[in-house]
Amino acid sequence: MIILGDRYPFSKIEKERLKKEFHTINYISYKNISTSKLIRKLKKILAKDSVSTVVLNTEATVPSKLITYLSKLELRGVEYITIENFLEKYLHKCLITKESDDNSFLKDIKPYSKWQYLQKRFIDYIGIAFLLIPTTVAIVYSKYRINRESAGSLFFRQLRVGKDRKEFWCIKLRSMRVDAEKDGARFATENDPRTFPWGKIIRDRKIDELIQLWNVAKGEMHLVGPRPERRIWTREFKKSIPFYCERHVVAPGITGLAQIKYQYGSGKLDAQEKLSYDLYYIKNWSLKLELEIIYKTALFLLTNKRKNLSNF
């Protein structure tokens, strides 16, 4: 594979994923280079390596001479593809940048159709039935541990933003001290010092979120969807992250593609990264994608190995 330009900076994890697919990755800068010199570089790499894909990772207008050359390569089985389409096809995310004027992908960011919604609700109720006993056991045992380690309420309720930006009371098993926000709202972090021993376990293993099946039963959430955030954060993010509120066209979920792909994160950069996966999920929803996310989440809960989530 040849990546032409540096508009989108691939992360180390993404490069590792792509190497499994393409084996070799060649990078060519698109700055201060003539079209003729660029074509010579492409020919040199093509003569040396087996290349199947050329990624146009640039916002600059691609000269017609280069397009003509790339079109000829297609006849030899070498695909050329824009960075937007490449990210969706191979990394399951939408490109989100302030610099881009292209928001054509938004036309497919819309609520579920009636048939899609019925399929999701059917999966929701199957999940509720399947997880009812484990959730009951988690509640009973958590009550015992919480009473010993951090006296206070068993459940934690917090207003979160759901479909159409409407707030609802999201419920979890309490995993932090009762005074966790005495200094104001802040993001939870991995190995958060505000947790108590049992709280850390149920937080790391996502057991604290099983009780959100109640929100699913009420129709406020699905098993799968974008994670619900607090109003204080959504107000902040929509000011600085393009298309942030598009994630609210559907109901949030207990797990989601962003949780599988990105794992723990806090702050604006993490929110933007998660949004890229959330928008891909909404745009490309399918029963297959839904079941894959549930399977990967279940695999993590059973093995507690993060690589089972990221390698997807």
C-alpha cells in the first residue's frame, strides 16, 4: 500500500492493523513535489513492492495528470482511494476534521429505519433475558462488597444525553466513592484513584454497566450504540468537534463500536476519536455489525483481554 500525503495521521495501533492487511506500507509526502516527480516515486515503489492500493491522503486538488496515471494503474489491479473512503473501508471510522468542507457523508447519518429499529429492539430484549441472572448476581454481590468497602448507595444515577439530545437518568452500580465529584465534574480515567477495590473491578470489567439493562428495557438505550455523555461534556464538545451532535440521532448504547475500537479515553481528542467510530456505526448499521460488536464485547467480559476488542 502507498499512502500519498499526511492529511490524516495514522496512529501506531492503526498502522499495526493495516500491516496485517497490506503487509508493506509506503509513505510519500505530497508537499512541495511536482506531479512528474511524484509519478516517478510511485513507479519506483511499484517496481519494488507488490502494491494493491494507493491512498490519497491529502486535501489538495489532485492534478489531472496524476489521476490519469492512477486510472491506468487500476487496469493493472492497483486501486486508488480517498482517505475518507479508505478509513471507512478498512478502519471502520469516519474522517472528522475542521478543515474539510466535505460533509457529504452526513446524508447517511440518520435515525434507524423502522425495520432496523425492530431488529435492534429484538436484540435488546434477547440480551436482557440472557443477562438477567448474571445482573442479579452482580447486584447482590456488589451490595455485599460496597457495604464493606465504601458505605453508601448501591446504585449511581446520573443525567445523560440520549436520542435527540434529551436527557435521561442513566443508572450504574456505584464504582467510586460517594464524594468522587466533590471538586466538580471530571472524566473518569483508567485506574481512577476515586474507585474502591470492588469498584475498580466492576468498572474495569464493565460489570457496573449491566444495570443499564433497565435503561434498555425502558427504551432510553440499546445494547449497542454511542455511549451517552453528560450535558456538561456534550455542550463543550459540540463547540470544538465538527458534527458532534450527529451522534444523538439514535439512542445511546451500553457498548458500541467506539468502545471496541478505542477503549478508555477522556477529553476532547478522545471524544473526537470515538465520534469517528460512532458516526461510522450509525451510517453503516447492519445486523452483522451489531452482532460482531456484541460478540467482541462478550469476549472481553469473559477474558478481560483488551486485544480481543481492538483487533476487529
